[in-house]
Amino acid sequence: MFNFSFSDVAPILDPWTAIASGTLLIQYYQSPLTRLGYIALLFYWYVYISNNYHFFSQILSELLRSKWASCGERDFAGRHWTLNIADHIVLAVFNQIFTFFLPNYFWTLIGFNIFLSLFFLGHYVVRLWMQTQIARLVRLNTNAWRWRDWVIDSTFLSLTQNIDSPATRAIAKACWWTLHQVATVLTSEVIINLALSYSMLPLLLPSNPYTKSLVRCSNCLIFYLFWFRHLRKFANPNPPEHKHTPLKNPEDIRVILLYPRFGFKKIYCSLLQGPHMQILIYEDISYNWGSADTIEEILVDGCKKKVTKSVYEILASYSSLFLPKLLWIDALCIDQENDAEKSQQVPLMGKIYLNALFTTVFLGRSSLHDDQGAPSRSLIPYRYDGIRPNNKNTQSHFEDARLTSDLLREFHVLQEVLRDPEMEIYKFFEYLKLSKPKQRQWAAFLKMLQHPWFERVWVIQEVAISTEVEVKYGDEVIDWDLLANGVKKLNNARHFKLWLELEHGVQLLHIEHTSLYNIARMHQFRGEYRLRGLYDLIYDSLGPRKALGLCVVLAESVYFKATNPRDLIFGLMSLCVHPLKVDYALSVEDVYLSAAKRLINDETIHLLLHTSGVGNRLESKPIASKLPSWVPDWTATPKYKRLQNAVNWGRETEFKAGGEGKPAINLKYDRTLAVSGYRVDIIEELGPALFDTSHQSNRGTIYETHQFAVNYETCLDLLTESSHTLDPYPHAAAGQSLLEAFRRTLFIDRTWIGRNQSAASFLEMFPQWEESLKFFYHQAPAQLSMNKDDIYKLLKSMDEVTEDIKSCCGRRRFFITRKGYIGMCPPYAKQEDLIYIVPGVHVPIQARLKSTNPGSI
């Protein structure tokens, strides 16, 4: 049971809060309500009028098949529910026409129905065309309501402009001044006392002729109290600067009550305080903070407040002419200048996201500037930019959003097509031109992926914890599952990405550390976190599951960024089973040191050693220069796949260099880490990184393959010309050649590779793969004489081996030791670095003289 006081429940009793909650509930349950309307209409027509019970039952099963009518909702065959209903309607119309003209050909009708279902309606072309038409109808319906709102808003504003004059402004100013004076006298306490006193008069003076008038005054005071007790704050003609009121209790949060604009251009809102996570229905907004240089002014609780362009854009697009909204936006709901409050509120964010009705990822609408770069202001900013763009940039932005949404829907329809390595069917789709030109559509998709929101570390927990997530981009509302599943299909179809690059110049294949992969990582977090929640619900007595410990969270978040370096740790604590204490008063070095100590205490020292050390950082970095070498610098951690860390999500590994024991660990003076182990050898020669993933080249896969071929030949030359290596390789099974040892090193000598392929069968692919690689070594990318189809076939034939080597060796450097060992080491390794084996750490680590703190290999 919740223990709430009257002051906690009072915001719910406010009519503006009640209307805002009701509006949000209607928005959230719009799909089920729409389905109920469809069911009623279909029942009336097909049961009451046409007596077609069978057809009604078919459509009813589709309408009730799942809970939500989201874009990602599909049946076992991968078809969206709207496509199935469209199929039923097409078949019903066909049967009605056929029966009317040929009533005696029953079996012919059955045959035509089977043909239509299997070969016509089930064909990809027809499904894609029907999906396109359905999306078009949905947009027409949405825009019809938007045009209605625009007519109402513009009419209201036109009326206010027509009566605008010095006299009306003076009258308005006088009214606002009067309201402000009344508000200073009639406080809530005074109004309640007067109302109670007036309500008692009929009992005390029943025959007094003024009693009824006083009762009416009491009712007016109550009406004023409920409807204008917040709005009276904005009557001050000279509002002061806004300052956050301190929170009363540690579990309290703030929620934004965004008032209707009533035709005025200013944005008005109030901050409601209290334990609102359980008693208020609000919408959580996830967005990119952006630059703090561009600021706008709003009114908060009757006070002026400067906000960033991003926050202003959200509030302006959400502000309605008549309806209030309840929102949670971190920039307003948390006092960003108060480190103590931030330290108190950040641990609550997991509960804030979880208790929100849903989370909206706001990717922006349009620019605040016109085509010439000058500030652009409209009477109704943002809300109607999609149907009435005020410049070409705005029009292009909303067009990009529509094209991106259509492309994601195509992924769902064409999921089987994307598995075809020959891409003939997709070429046929493009030939038919069922949508906009593909170059324009893919350019719009890439533009969305370049949005900085996908790089923010905060968004990981926002997406993972929230019950429902939707993405607002332009005028489009994209279901998170639709976006994530589409990206997942695109990531899995490597041959399709290769074909896109050669056919359309869309470079997705070789940009691993970008938004495309961050979406997949966030979706993985979401799946793992929700599985953990189900596990805790059923098996709580077994103890907490360790799937999302600090080790897992930090290992998978190195690809994300944060403005405040502390947030690379603090911004993930809501996901952790045993989070660190959030304290923004600590220095960055102390925060990272605390995280490193926790990794040691959690017996996950393998992650600590694999992300720290002299081989994984440049000492010239400002933070790294202040940290011990055994503490990872999360602001500059090299972006490559470690061999053994939490990326495996707690599953076992086949690497056993350190055995099953545990290292002896001694932490001295909080700065010096001593770890037991024994030295193996010393690095004597270093080669280049086969794949340099430190920066993302925009030259494409052909250039990347050429550079890989050059680096591969350089490593081979180093291997064969070195005085430290012997053939056959003496450190492996008898008879293993030096070349085979080198090849095994490239895929880390795993037992099974790729799709359960054995090491022996994988090695058999190397001779043909090396022959193909030599082709790119001898010819510069600009001088290739082959056509695009032949290049595609050649790269596709190499892809399986290339991808596996890239996954294992990306950004690692080839090295040879004094004893003739060969291997791959971190990017910043140097000659004379030492190689150690640590008990319990499954792969060797690296150390450097004059530094007793180990790094990782």
C-alpha cells in the first residue's frame, strides 16, 4: 500500500491534471478503441445487414489477434494484421462479384480463391503495394485531423490579431494586472476558508435574502480555485527568473504540466512535485540535448526560464490550443545546476521510465531557421510544419521522415527477400518503382541514423526499461520494435548491405560502430533487461540474476557518448543489479576508480583487464593521464570486440588461458593493483592492424578490402621474414605449418566458427579466399576494371571469411614474441611489452616495464 498525504494526491484533483491524464490515456489506448469501432461497424454491416457471419469472424480474429495495433505487429507468417484484413476484404469483394455473375460455378470459385490467396495476395509485389496504400490511408486520416486542428488554431489566432490594437492591449494588461492583484490576495487557504464559511450560511441564516448570493460566490471561488489556481501564477506582468523549489522527500520527482496556449504564443507550464511515479499518468520524453547556445524563453510557474532549442522544440510541438499535457523531461524536471539533486534523482530514473505510461523518442521536427539561416518564427510553431512547411529545409525534413518510415515497413514485408543472396527480387521491386526512388529513400534512412540521439549513453536505459517505446520523427510515429527489427534484419543481411553500397552508394557494411549497430545494442539491452524482470518475478527466491551486472553494462556501452564523463558510469546504473552510488560531487577519476573497484569485488576482473592497460589507451588523453593504468578510461576506450568479456552476456567461453582458478589480488593505497600471474614472453615485432576501426572510412568496402589486403600481405611478410619464427610452428600441434598457425590466429583458433562451422572446414576456405584477396591487393580501388555485378559476386564469396577475421582482429595488431609466439594485441601495444597469464583470466594480458599495472590483450 502507498502512503500518500493529501498534498501528494492534490495534483490529481486538479482538473488540468485530470484532463492531461485522460488525453494521454486516450492516446495510449487509441488503437484498441479504434478496433472496437471497427468491430461495431463490421458487426452492424456483416451480421445485422448482410448476415455474413464467416467474413465477420475472419476480420474479428485479425482485430483481436493481439493487444496493440502497432506497426511491428505481425502473425506467424510475418504478415501485418492490416494486410490480412485487406486480403479478406479483397476476397469478399471478389466472391460477391463472382457469385453475382456466375452463381453456379462453386468449385471454380473455390479454385480462384486458392489461387488468389497463394499466388496473388501472397506475392511480395502485391503485399508491398497493399502496405503502401494502407500507409497512405493512415497518413490521409492523420492529416485530416491535423488540418482540422490547424483551421481551429489559425481561426482563433486570426481573431486575436484582428482585435489587436493599443486599446485592447491596454485592456488586456489591465485585466492581467487585476488578476495578479486578486491572486496575491486570494490564496488557496483564503479561498478554502471563505468557501467553507459561505457554504455554512444556509444552515445558520436560512431566511436571509443574501444567503443564496453568498453561496453562489462560494461556488465561484471553488471554480476559481480548481481551474485557475495554477494559471493565476502567469498573471504577473514582470515575471521573475525561475528557480527550482527543493524536493521535499528523496523519492519525490517533478512532472511537467504543460498548459494549453489559448491562442498565445508563449509556452506555459508548471512543475508538480511529489511521489508521482505511482499516482500520475505521464509521458517520458527521450531526446538529444544538443547545443546549449541556442536558448528560448518559456514561463514555468509564472517565472521566466531559458531552455535549450531541443526542449523548446518538444514543448512547442506538444503544446495544444485547448488540451494540457503531462510530461517528464530531465532538463526541466531535474535541477541541472544542483549536483546534490542530480545525485538523488539519477538513481530514480529507472523507476521514472518504468512507471511512465510510455516513452517517446523525440528525434526533432524542423529547424528554427529559414532557408537563409535567419531565425524563423510562426504563429503556431512546429505543430503543423508537416502539412504547412515554411521553407525547403522543413519540407525536406518531413519528407525524409516519411521515406524512412516507409522503408522500415518494407523491411517487414520483404524480410524473406533480404535473405536471397542474388537480390534479383529486390531489383525487380526497384524496377517497378513502388515507392520513391531508392537513392532518395536510402539517403533519408542514413540521415536518420546520423541523429546524435543514437550515440547518447542515457538512451540505453531509457529504451531498455520503458514498457512501451515509440519514435517520433517528423510527423511519423515509428514503433521501436519496427525500427529495431528492421535494423536487425539489415545487420544480418550482409550481402544486402554490400549490394546497397555497390548499387546505390549506401555504405552500411563497414561502419560497425555507428547508430545502425547502436540500435541493435539497445534492443539487446531491452531484451535482456525484460528477461531479467520476468526471471525476478518468477524466481525471486533464487536470488538476483547476474545477467545485467556492472560488467555486462559497461562492456556493451563503450560505443556510446556523454557530455559529462561521469554519465558514462552513472547513466547506466538503473540497469545494474547492484548499482554504484551516484554522486556528482566526485571527480571523474574517482568515479572511474570506484567502478574499477566494483569490477574487482564482483569477480569480473577479466573485463577490467580487457578494457584498461597501456595497450588500450593513450596516456596523452587528459583523463587517462590521471588514472592508474589498471583503471579503464571510459571516455577513450578502443572500439573493438574483446575476446572474453561481458559481451557474451554471461555465457561460457572456450578460451581457458588462465584456467579455472582465481588470481591473487591486492589493492594498495587505492591506486596500485597487484595481480598474481606468470610471464610468458616479450613482444619483439609488431605489424599493422588488419582492420583499422579507429575511424570510419567513407570510401566504402572496396577501399577497405584493398587496405585489408595490403595489411594482410605486410603481416605475412613479417611472419616469413622474422628471425624469431620457425616452420613448422613449434608452439602448436606437431606438424602444424607456420602459415596454418597464422590462419588460425586470425580466427582465434576457435573450435566452431560462424554457423557451427568447424575449424578444419573453415581452414579449407582460406586458399580460395586468399586468391580473391590478392586481386584487391594488386589493383587500386579506382582502377578496378570489373563491373558492379562481378565485384559483388567476388566480395560476397569472400564475405564469410572476411567478416569472421574482421570480428576477431578488428583494430588488433599482429605481433611476434622473442620465443616465436604469434598473436594479436591491443592497438597501442609497443615492442618490449610483456605478456602474462593471470589465473582465471581466459586470455593473456599485457604489461609494460616501469608500470606494474597490467593491460589486456
